[in-house]
Amino acid sequence: MKRYLDSGDYDSNFTGWPGDNFVDVTQRTTQRLKTALVEETLRRTYGFRDQARVPGDLHAWARDKLSPMVNGLFPADEHCIILDTLARSVVFLTPENITAILAQQTWLSTAWDVANIYLASVGAPALSQEAIDIVGLSEETTCFVSTVYFEETDPFADFLVHEAAHIFHNCKRATVGLNEKRHKEFLLNIDYCKRETFAYACEAYSRIISLAEGTRQRQAALARHAKASLPADDRVDHDEYLDILGEAVRARNGWQKIPNGVRRVRNDDPHVLRCRKRHVGLPTLRPVLARTNDRSALPFFTGLPTSSVDERITSRRGGATRKSD
């Protein structure tokens, strides 16, 4: 238990824990570890208060924040259902909901990361010095977001938009009640190795259009972004990223230029080659997930193949650097 609380790691076979069989041991131990995590999180945050000013109606606020992206990427008859899906998917971590959120997590590694996001948001000490300094995490169709979001000072950072953009390639159309189209099972088909480029471009473009109205003003804003705060992420080719944004700021509907730009995958692109080499045989899972191997037990109690579980994306504090988990 101490190992899990201190590092997020644990023996995925749960050797030595009581139970009638592997499934029983897994379920009992997972519950005990999550209970211990909740207790430790509450202990560490005692006396700390979240200072961020959060909107009263977060659902309506999230709809307003994400509507430009949805309106630009999808046809009008799909706007309402996709916006509702995104708004429900955004979960800000607060003192009122943190206990329930940690207890509800399927993956112990996710619960540990979410606990650290919350601890950092109120100024409490992290569970470990090795904990990644992140302010947002997306898993499948849920975006966990720190209230630090409301204190962001980088004019080109919006990690809520970044995380919401990842939902488009994680979420199937049928899941939200839309008809599947030919060759389009997900809301958007984004090449695995271009997903971070897509999300970063959505993030930056959302900020550019909020800062500037005309084409010249948007080009000037992009120039400032290029000089000051490009993504510090080795999965993103800066030249390609700026080319996509350059097309977007010149277009009438720049949002459409972003998925179109990332679909032009070159097989000789070093970023793509490095990504595919890193993830060969793992089309939907990032290898860091093997840290605790906590996905290996999934088929035992859900009947789903492990490969059907979607990736997780995390956002580093400050909106400058992000790392997948």
C-alpha cells in the first residue's frame, strides 16, 4: 500500500492480498488502495483551500468555451449532441467532488495521477516528488482538469481545449448517438502519431481567434506565438505545426484546416517513424501504461480486449509541455 501511495506503482498480480480468486483479489485490493488514496489525499489537503474562482455553472461555461471548436469542425446538425458530450466530459477537480472521483476510477494509475493534480491545485504536497506536474488528464471520453486552469497566464495556452480535442479521436460516433459514416467510426479520424499535433493546433488556434479578429491580426498573433511559446513536445514537428496554423489563420473556417493538415502523413516523417517504432503492436495504448500493467486485468472483469481501451493524455502545468501516460 505504501508503495502505491508513494509512487503510483504496485504489483498488478496483487500477490499476498486476501481473496477467493484472482478477480476477487483484484477487486478487493483495488478498492483498498483507492480508499487509502482518498484518505491520504484528504489528509494532505487539510487546511488548504482552492483559491481559484470557478464559474458557477461549469456545464454552461464549458459549452461556451468549446462551441467555436465544435462549430468549426462538425456539421450544424451535430453541434448540439457533440457539445453536450464535451461539456459532460469536462470534470474540474474540487473539494466537493474529489473523493467521489478518486473512488470511481477504474485504473489505479489514473486515480493516483488525478490525486496529484488535485493536490497541486490547492497547494498541498504531492504524493511523490516524481509525480508529473500536470494540470489536465484525458482518459477515454473524460477530461479531468485542475482549477489552476483559471489562473493560466500564457495567452496561447488552453489545455481544456487541448484535452477536449483528444476526445474527438477517442470517442466513437455511435457512443454519442450519431450514425457511423463510411470510414468514419470515430468523431474524427486522426492518425495516432499526429494526435498531439492536432490537439496543440486546436489549442493554439482557439486562443488566436479569441485574441484577434481579422486575418492580419491573426497572422500577427501566430507570429508572436511562434517566437514565444511553441509546444515543447518531441511528438510535434514545429514546422508542420506552424504550417497548419498558418493555413488556419488565413482560411474562412480555419478549424477545418487543422484535421486536414494532420491527415497529410508522410511515411518518411522522422516524427512519424519514431512514433510508429515506439508503438509497434500497440495501436491504441501508450507504452507508459505498462508502468503498473493495470490494464492487463481488464478482460477478466469487462470482457473487453485490452486493445480497445483508449489512450490517456496529460497536460503539463503552464500549457507548454505535455506528456502522454
